[in-house]
Amino acid sequence: MVDFREFDELEDDEEDLRMRMREHHLTEEERDQFIREFNAEYFGKQDITEASFRLSNQEAQENKIPRYWEIRSNETLNETLNKYWKIITTPNFNKRYRQAEIYCSLLEALDNQIIQQTPKTYREFAASHGIHRTTVTHWATGEKKPSLINQLEYLRKSNSPNTNNNESAELSIFDGKKSPHVIFSTANNPLTIVDRKSFGESGYLFRPGIVGDRNYLWIQEKDSLLSAFGKQYFYFKRMQDLERIFEEAASQLELGTMVEAVHHIYQLSKQFTEIEREFIAKDNPRISGSSLHLLCDIAGIPIIQLEGRIVKICGANGQGGIKNPRFPVADELEVLKARMIGIAVSDCHLPKSGSLELFEGSLDRIDRVKKLLDNFGVTFSTDSLVKRKGDYAFYIASPMLGALEYWGIPTGDRTILNYGLPDEFQHWSTFAKCGYMQEMLAQEGHVDKNGVIRWPRSHALFDGNKGPRMGFKSRISQDVLKFLRHSREMHKHRGIVTEQSIAVGRLDLLKESTDIHLSSIANELSNVIWNYRNRLIDDETKIAESLGINISLKPVRISYFEKSDRVSVKWQARVKGYKSKIKSALIIRPNFDTKETVLSEWLAKQNVGDFKQTKMKLKSDGYPITE
């Protein structure tokens, strides 16, 4: 029998091919048929689809003509799998592989005449391998093949040596090295005892895993953008880049063949990540962010080496997302992250799904936000701006919404949720804290001609419309709600929305009222306000005070909104003291041209000696100064 696989190595010369085929005593018909298919495959004269390939494969079986791409032995099966190893990550691979193994065993036995092509032999073979005898008959006669065999034979034919490929054949080089972030045990190398303090516990997750006889410990860096975009898919420019990362990871794990290594990594990844779809798509160079993080940590490949190789980060459908993303790291990432959070908790609407929606009133401010987003590779056109209620609304790629949620900023109505900053804010660097305040104050802050910076925050105590749907529990009694709806103590304001409000100062006076019922309501409402504080402004006050800026903080007003049936309390923070005003004007100046101008004009009027002394002290202490 002729092994047509040897023709894989032939030159693109038809006469040479004919000569070699004559040596194998093929008929003219067999030669012509093979050459037509050889030309179609090697010289691109005919498009080949998987469906038409299966049909031609079936016809070949009927004519008993073997083909160079055929898989008729377990050795060829495993060689092919080692080349197209991504297939092992597809669903139900183990079951499909078992079928393919039995199929190859059958053909090997038939080709070597170990068994005969008889119904009795087929029945015996089927019984010994636990499959139906009709299936064995179909396999032996070539009427059908296992799905994995069909798929692999199609790949062998459609990826033959001389197939044109527009992509460069040169593989990317990654600077992989032994990583301290993925530790594993072997028979000769027990798992190392890890001192968590050496990594800094707050910045890492310690995640154990087991595959076969190996124990693993993944020391996952929480701040990596691979984690922040973990639920998104990373699309590579070339499949070779993704394959090279797998090869580097397999090399570090010291496993056997590529097939064994990829299967091993897949089993490990399932324990650490949420694989909702294929680990790697067969025809698409993409992988989830969380799986890519694990791979890069195994291979010792820093995220910065992915820049230029990733063309897009988006969902599984491939729509939208961030094109040509950038990956800031370390201190740069910390500051950018803090600034993004400052924008998100002030300018943004964070929906449960979809894109991040920003609202800005100034085109200058929009340009500044655009420059910040540029550091992540996020772009948008000013043509996409929509004027809405005096502000410009625009949308940012959905992966940034997922990143903010990962960083600890919940999606949904901020007024109802009353969340604070992520716990880690207390450990932010001085530059990150200043960056957060500058972006937050750009939207929320008010600056007066006396150099005073103040900013408000509000949160709900009751919500009759959204509250029940969001599981929000009312903080006030029905008596208090009735008072806020109908009392003459409430002052009505008509604007974009109708609001009734009472100042906290007035509420304090009502606590001393001779009207026992009124006094009781005032005391109850006052207790609720102080016991259920605004978490965001509390955390922002802590940031300012950690920077050496004195802040006065108090609740100022309780409001009832008739249309939304919502009760909210407004808190206000205010910079107090002359030195604190100078310091705040220098290090947390709002990142907004109009407010910057007001503070600059105020600073210019101050005592030159006081100003210079404060500025020099701040510089020597390592504070970022806004000139």
C-alpha cells in the first residue's frame, strides 16, 4: 500500500510528482485524480470547505484510494494532535479522542491484515471495545468517520506545507523566564513554603490547585490588567503569538508533548478561571483574560510584552471593545486606576451591563478624560458626543466597566447603593490619592474666590420606586416619611425636578421642640443620618486628611423628591484652614480648566513667603505639585 504522506515533502513540480508516482505503479486514473487534488490543494485552484472535503474523503474511501492526509493509525493521530493541539481544549474532547483511538486501532488491524473484513469480525471488534457493530462497519467501509478524525484530516489537508499564508512565518519571541508566581511540586521537588509577607498580602491572591500528581500555587497579582479584564477575551493579531505563549508555559512546566502540556494547563485553568466558552477557539486567536494571566505567569511573560500583539479586548462575540490596548503597570497603573475611579464615582453612570456612560459639561474636561483613557488604548470620537440636559454624554468601551467593577466600584444606582471606595484606597500612594481627588473634584468640587474647595455627596434613605426592585431597605419610618412629604417645615424648590427639603440645622432645632411628636421625628431622623453616613465622602475625607489637608464634614440637607418618591441626605466636605487651602490648591487642584484658573488667581494673591514655604515643603516630602 502506498503511503501518500510522503508526498507532503514534494516540490511544486508536476512532472517530478508524476515520476515519483509511477515508481509506485499507480494507474493513470489514480495519478490524474491525485494530481487534480494536489493542484487544488497546493496551487489554490479550488476552494476547499470542510463539507466538500468530507464528501471527497468519503468518495476516496469508496474507491479504496488512500490519501496523504488520512489518519489510519494511532501514531499518526497523536502526531497530528501534537501539531493541532488547540483541538484538545474543545468540548467533549476526551470522548471524541477515545472514539478516534478505537477507529485508528480498527484501521491499523485491517491494514496489517490482523483482522478480516467480515461481519463477524466487526461484531467481535465492536463487542470488545464497547461500541455498536454498525459504527464499526461504517468505519471499516469508509462510509463514516469519527468527528475528531474528520476534523484533523481536514486540517492536515487544508494546512499542507505549500499552502499560501499571508502572515509572516516568523514567530514572535517572548522573553519568558521562570516565574515566582506559579509554584508546583513534582516527585523530586516538593512544594516550596511561601512567605506571604515577601509578596505583600494585600496585592496578591494565593490560589492552590491540583492536576494529576502535581500541587500548584498561583500567586496572582490582583492589580494586573489581565485580572481587571479577566472576563473579557483577548484577541491576538496572530495565532502564532498565542501558540508561542503556550509553548513557553509548557516549557516552564517541564511536561511531555505539547498535547499533554496544553491538556494539563487547561485542567489547571478550569480551577482558577471561569471558562464559559472554549479555552481557545479553533479558528480564532483569542483567550480569556483570566486564562491568559495564568499562562503568562506560568511562562514568566510580563504583560508589557503583549502590547502590539493584542488587537482587541472585548466580549466573546468580538464586537466593540478596546482596540490595540495598552498595558500600564506598577506605579503608573495605580495612579491611572485611582484617577479612573475618581471619574467613575463622579461623572459616570455604571449600568449592570453594556458600556460606561460619562457626562461632562465642558469640552476641555472631555479632552482631559480622553487623554487619561488613551493610556489604556481606549479611544472615542468627539463626533459621538450627545448633548443632554446641558451636559455632553458619551460612551466608553465596555471592558472599562468590567475593570471598574473588578476594582471595587459596583454597578447600579450610586445613591441607593451608598458604597465607599475599595478597601485598598488606604494603601494608595500619595500620587494615586492626589490623582483620585483631582478627577473627583473636577466634577463634584466647587471652588470659590477665597480658595475654598468643597464637595457634596448624597445617598438615599428611602426610595419608593427603585428601592423595592433593588432590594433597598428603607432607613426611615412611615411617620418620618409622612413628615417629609407633608410638613410645613419642608421648603419646596422647583427646578429640573421638584424638591422639598429641610436643613439639618433646622432639624437640630426641632429636636428641642415642645411638640413631642415633632421632636420625636426630628430625633429619629437625626439618628438615621448620623448612623447611616455617606460612605464615599467619609473615605474621601480620609484621603484628604492623609495628605495633611484639614476637612470639615457634616450633613447639610434632607430632601424629598416627589416624582421619584425618594428621600436623600446631602453631606458636604470643606477644606478648612489657611495652610490646608494652599496645600489643596497645590496638590489636589481639580483637573478642570475653569476651577484651576480660580485657584491659580487666589494663590497669586497670597503672601509670597507662605506660598513658597508650603510649596518647598511639599516638594521635599514628595508630593506632586500642580504648577
